Amino acid sequence: MISRDEFRPYTLWSRGRLLGETSLDFIYREEGYRCGWLHPNELGDRLMPFATGVAPAMRTEFCIGPDATAHADVLAAIDQEEALALELHGSDGRMIETESIAIIDTHYLLSLNDPERDRELEKVELTPEQEAEVEEMVQEFHAACELLPDDPDEEEIEWPRYQIQVNLVNWEDVP
């Protein structure tokens, strides 16, 4: 639920209905992409499965291979997501033009576990410059989340359920 004490300058709408709020405050990404936690209201909570169903459906189709039913599930998920006609609005209420809006279910992401893929990724060798860049991004992430863990026995973090990623038409609309 949205906390009234938290300032969120951007809102997510579907067909004239407020679904939730976001600060779009994840690490800045170039080329008009902005991301952040999405804090849905009660209606948003009920509609989020329709906004987040494409990735799981596509993953299922990828994992099982060509299958007419799985492909139909992907198409249905796309139709459900598009039917929401999601819009991003600024704190002044005006609509901000976007190329796309994606809602990601954090719980779904955290449920993915592919040890074989992880082993393959471990084989990738990075240049020292790439390693430094990755390390810098990790440190920025930890600083942004205030999560610099010192204690391995620290309590597990309760992540917000949803993330939002928008691709802006006019990059200056979200500073």
C-alpha cells in the first residue's frame, strides 16, 4: 500500500484509474530509461498480475520450446498488459509520454534460480575496466539502497513487490 508519508512524484494510471506511485529513483540509465519501485494502491494490487504476466509466459515458452498452448499464453498475456493502457503522470498530474512501460514482479524475479546459467556466467571473463565498472555499479546500488551488509546473519530483506521501467519519449520529462 502507498504510504501517505512518502513523496512519490510520479503516478501510474490505467484508463483514468490511479494504480500506484513511484519515484523512478533507481540508478540513472541512459537513452530515456528510468526505473524505480512501484507502490500500488488497492486497485493496482488487483491489476498487477495483468501487467506482469508477459515475462513468465515468455519464460515458460522458452523453457519448453515450441508449443501452441504456451505461445497462446504469451499472446494472451500481451493482450492483457496492453489492455491496461498504462500511463505515467508527473506530480503536476500531466501525462508523461512513454515509448513503453514495464512492470516487473520482484517476487517472480527472486524465484528464478538457474544454477546451470550461473555456472556459465562464472566462465565469462571481464577486462579489468569492465570489472571496475561492475564493481562501481554494485557500490552505487548498495549506497542507493543503504544496504551495505556487514553481518552475514542479517535478516533477509523484504523487497517491494513491483518495479517499474519506463522508456521516455522526451528524456527531460523525468530529471
